[in-house]
Amino acid sequence: MRQLHRRVVVTGLGILSPIGNTIQEAWSSCISGKSGITKVDVGIYDSPVSIGGQLKNFNPSDFLDPKEIRRIDPFIQYGVIAANQSIADSGILDFPSLNKELVGINFGAGIGGIQTIENNKILLESKGHKKVSPFFVPGSIVNMISGLVSIKHGFMGPNTSVVTACSTGNHCIGTAARSVAYGEANVMIAGGAEMASTPLSISGFIAARALSTNPDPESACRPWDKDRDGFILSDGAGSLVLEEYEHAKSRGAHIYAEICGFGMSSDAYHMTAPPADGRGAALSMKNALLDAGLNPDQIDYINAHGTSTPLGDLAETHALKNIFGSSVPSVSSTKSMTGHTLGAAGAIESIFCIKSINDNVIPPTINLTNPDPLCDLDYTPLRAVEKNVSFAMNNSFGFGGTNSTLVFKQI
């Protein structure tokens, strides 16, 4: 019988984001309050949306073979690159006793290869079915990040992918951690990726009235601010290497933090809107605290979902009060700088939680200059704050009412 409930630690990190394509660059931008939102060409005539969070100074050919780039959607490229960054950072491939049968991948996306789908639909209509790429299907499906990383490195453990909209990154990390805790693997590479800033995707979010129409890229993303009017669509990827604690110790790995809690829940309410009282989000946090064996007052920092939507920010505020009462810890939304990277958000924000623990600093919520009186918590406005962080919580909530919460521990 496999040993259950083994300790799970983080030994590698990788990131591609609007505020940096390395951990050092992204974290430096994050704690300095640097926005990654810029003017973008969304490719839509007369679009009310003109800003977004795209990668900067990034060329996939610096990391991948040109032939591979042509075959796979950009979101897969982003995920593979971030995963490889985290693998290199962890040093697991230098461990001579590594059993690759016990190394797995759980990497997802909220939407998947929408650019590839759009492009091949155009080819089908304009030139016929013979012009549709033979790599259309494998080059656009969500689980191909896991597949390609497994193939490249010969990892034969669990090869999976979770797809839960904007909760994807957290769900991939949490379920991967359970694979390690339950003995299915000694090492898991987990995270999320997204490249959904395409004309069709943006048009869909515009139709749903989810995106900000503020034309100023510096100030548009403003969680909990009275003037918030929607989220900013962004691209990116985040990856964590999760490892069984004794396995990491045996090879002298650098340990960033421990994953000590994972919670999930459903709103059971609406396709896109949260319940006003945030009861599903509260249940997710409650379950994560139960899994971690912690009391609410032991949490030092919460990286909130905080998307800058009128309904979502208020519902999360109510959820936080429900769980933490009158003693809600420091909260911030790093989406105020990165925008919303959808399926990648949970992984990117987990990295920021871990760095908060490592450096004892709370990143800011920028643009919070006119606070909504109904959102009356300490959201760390405008500037980072130095604070001892022993336990950090990360929230991610998604369409369909899916909620996920992770708790990280200083080690």
C-alpha cells in the first residue's frame, strides 16, 4: 500500500508574464508595483477594448525549435517554456537516482488553443479542408503541455490536465500535490498557461461585458476600486515543481515553501456570476484551512482572485469576512499589475505567494485610489508592505462556479 499524506514542497519555479519572463524580473516588477498592461491591437474593428497584458521581449524561438513552434498553439509554447524553466530551477534532472516513472505532469489552460482554432477555421472556409493543418488537433488541445513536457524529459508518472476556467492553475497544483502526497509520484510539474488574447476570445468577453473598456492601460485594472469596470485579458504561464519532502532533502534541493492546504468548492449558482455573499469562495477557503490544519488567524497574506470586476471583488470581500471575521489578514491582488491570465492566474499568483513567504513582503494592489466603501478590507493599496509571512493563501475562482484555494507554508 502506498504511503498516504506525505509532505509536499516546492523546489522549482518558472514564469512567463506581462511583468516579466523570469522569476526575478516578474517578482521585482510585482513588489515595485509595475503594471504590465499596455495598448494592444486586438484585431477587432471598432472594439471598445484597446488594452491587454501581453508578453514583452519574448521570442519563442529562443526556447523552442522552429518546427515545433509552427505545430503548437502559443499557449502550449508558453506552458512548455515555463515548465522547462521550473525543471531547470529545481535541478531534478541532475539527480542521478531520479526515478522517472515517479515524475509526472499536471498542466492546464482555461480555454486552450483558440488562436489555432480561429486560424484553421479561416483556412477551412477560404481554401478547403485540405489546408487544415494535420497538427490542428494535437496543436490546440489543453493536455498537450503535459504531453510534450513528459515526452521531452521521459517522465512516465501521471500525465494529466485540469481545465476549470480561471481556477485551472490552482486546481492543477492542488491535484498534483495530492499525487505526491498519496505516493503516485515523487515529483510533479504543475501549473497553467493561457494565450487567449485573440479576436474571437476578446469578442466573447466583450459580449459578456466582462472586460474593462477603460482606454488607459496604467489605471484600468483597479481591484476593489469604486471605478473598476471589468478585468484586463492577459497572457502567460506559471509552473511549479512539487516534490515529496524527503525526496527533496535527499538530493539537497532548494526548498521554496511547502504546500500544506488545498480546498475546492462550487458556487452552485450561475454560469458566470458569483453569489453576492461569496459563499462558494468562503467554502473553498474553509476547506483549504481544514486540509492544512490551520486556524484562520494563522494566515498572514492572501493573494486574492481580485479581478477588478464589480460583482467578483465584492463577493470575495464578503467571503473573506465570512472566514476571517473582523481579523482579515493582509490581502492584495497582483492582477492589478498582470491583468487576468485566466488558466495561468493561479500558478502565477502561487509563485507570488511563495516569493512573499521567501522575502517577507506583501505585494501591492496598484490603482486602488478611490476605494469602494463596500470593499473595506486592507488590500495593501499602491505600495508593497514588509511583513513576516509564514502562511500565504491563494484564491482562484472561475466560470461555472468553480473555486480553488491553496495554502503555502514557510519552511
